[in-house]
Amino acid sequence: MPTILVALGAGFLFGLGLTISQMVNPAKVIGFLDIAGRWDPSLALVMAGALAVFLPAYRIIVKRGAPLFAPALLIPTRRDIDGRLVAGSATFGLGWGLVGFCPGPAIAAAGSLQTDALTFLGAMIAGMAVYEAIDRLSTRRPASQAG
Amino acid sequence: MFENFTPVSALGGGVLIGVAAAVMLWLSGRVMGVSGIAGGLLRPAGGDTGWRLAFVIGLVTAPLIGMAVTGSFPPVELDVGLGTIVVGGLLVGFGTRFGGGCTSGHGICGIGRLSARSIAATGIFMAVAGVTVYVTRHLLA
């Protein structure tokens, strides 16, 4: 039960951060990615602000050991830069650059009820479902989970 | 120069996102990666859906509270055709799952852990997105 409330709160804080920083707006994200246009560095400061908190917080949390409401920290352990990581990230970058939505903002923007935003969300979920289908077919061995 | 730059709200919003990631890890031991959390809902593994669904509900609710305060939903502006939106959505959904993370999981949590995988992933999706914007909005426009 506590983990459900924690997730609800974390999701809410994350959504609030996306709202305040205007990252729910694809036009704002395209403004950052468009270095040759009227460049808007805002997204870099969003990441800087998040890392300013999370970099030190991560070190403190790991030093403390177990989390408060769960038996252990579930942190990715893989260290190799493999083909899936490279190809998947490049595929994501292509879609991100085409539209300006990444998963967090795409979900947060659902409440706008705008046709364009909901269409993107539906297509994104379909893309995730395609991955699940391929993953189920191709890996009979236990799937390796990363972040 | 930088006429669209909003440094204060960007930094403030970023800090909130960092706090959210820290709270998630400190209390539940989970990495706050949106593509992994949402994508996991499509995997019918028993007992694991509650917290994922709760995260998504919190994420969807936040801008609605903003709407209740300011009177209007924050701007969501897409300036591409429906075909591009569908293709983009498919690529983002598949790519983030295949690459093991997105802007939050790799870009914030992964870099925050100084993970070489996440630093590489973030460099790749940022670079490809930047090139894509340059090609579609400058070379082809």
C-alpha cells in the first residue's frame, strides 16, 4: 500500500515539474532541439535542476541501504553499451525530434484532451505493445530489465 | 537571442522532477523511468500494476490541478501533421522500451547514477533528435 501512495505522489510531483517547466509543451522541447533556429536552452536547465537534486540524493540513498517501504533498491546493474541500447535510443530520438513529445510529457498532456496529443499517446502505447510482443517472441530466457 | 528562454521556471520544474525521482528511490527503491513504468503496464505480471497505475494517475492529475489554479490547461502545441504524430508516437514507444529508458530513466536517473549506459543513451537520443529537427525543419522545410 505505501508503495502505491509513493508512486502516486512521485508521479504527481513529476507532472507538476513538467507543467511548471512547460515541458508538457512539445513546441518548448522542439525549441531546445532546434539549435539552428531560435534556440531555447530551457530543457537543459530542467535537466540541470533535476540532476542537482538527484545526483547527491542518489548517493545518500545508496549509502543508507534499503528503501523505507521496500526490501531492497531495484537499480539497473548492467554496464555494457549493447546494440539494443544504441538502436532503441536512436529510434526514440528520431520520434522525439519529429514531434517533440517524450513519454512523460505525452502522458501528462492527456488531460488536455487535444486530439493531436491523444493520438500521439495512443501511437506511443501501440509502439510499447509492439516491443512487448517482439520481446515475448524472441526471448524465451528471462528478460533483462534496465531503467 | 534566447527570447523563448524561461530559466527560472525551467530550473524550478527541474528541481521538482529531481525530488520526485529521489522520493521514488528513497521510499520505494524504484528508478523513476516513465517508459519503463508505463510500458510495464502492458506486461501482465501479477501484483505489479498498482503502483505503476498510481504513478500514471499522479502524472496525469498534476497539470489538471494546474488548470484548476490558473483556469486553463498548460499549452500543448504540436505543429506537425497527423501522420507524423502517429509515426513519432510509434517510434518513441518502441524505441524507449527497446533502449531501456527515456528522458527520465536514462536522462535524469541514469545520469544521476553516473551510469555509462544511460550517459551513452542520452547522448544518442539527444543527438538524433537534434539532427531530426535540423533535417525536418531546416533542410526539408
